[in-house]
Amino acid sequence: MGSAGQRVLGALVLLVAGMLSLPLAASLLDGQGTENWILPAQLVAMAGIGAGLTVTLPALARAGAPPGRRALTGAGWGLLAAFAGVLVFWLLLNGVTNGA
């Protein structure tokens, strides 16, 4: 797979994981005393998914980057995808109004 294909595949996987990670974390941790762990668990999971994906798909990081650097870059991409996924999920649930 070429570098463009890796980037598209990585972006799609991260966006889908970002949209599903918050509801999944909420369903697992929505109990008395654990509700404060939902957001940290989602962010840690997305950083891990991003790191693993970027190590697997090296085109998501700079060319020739060592695996440790790719993992750190992927963690950043994972966190960005978590925020983007929550935004897309929120827009899909609530819709967009024109203010009229």
C-alpha cells in the first residue's frame, strides 16, 4: 500500500475510533464512582490506538522516523482524532441549526 493509501486508511480508522471511543468508554465506566474516568479512559485509549496505528502505518509520521518517534506522533494523532470524533458524534446527535 502506498503512502497516500496509508494516510487515508489511518485517518478513517482514527476518525471512526474517535467517534466510537467516547460512547464505548461511557458504557463501560458509567457507574457510581467511575463516571469521572470516562474522558481520561477515552483519551488514553485513543492515544494508544493512534500510537499503534502509526507504528503499523509509517506514512502517518515523517519519513524515516524511528518507531518511538512514530508512536509519539501517533499518540498525538489519536488525541486529535478523539476530539474530532467527539465533535462529529455530537453534530450527528444534535444536528446543526441555522439559528432561525
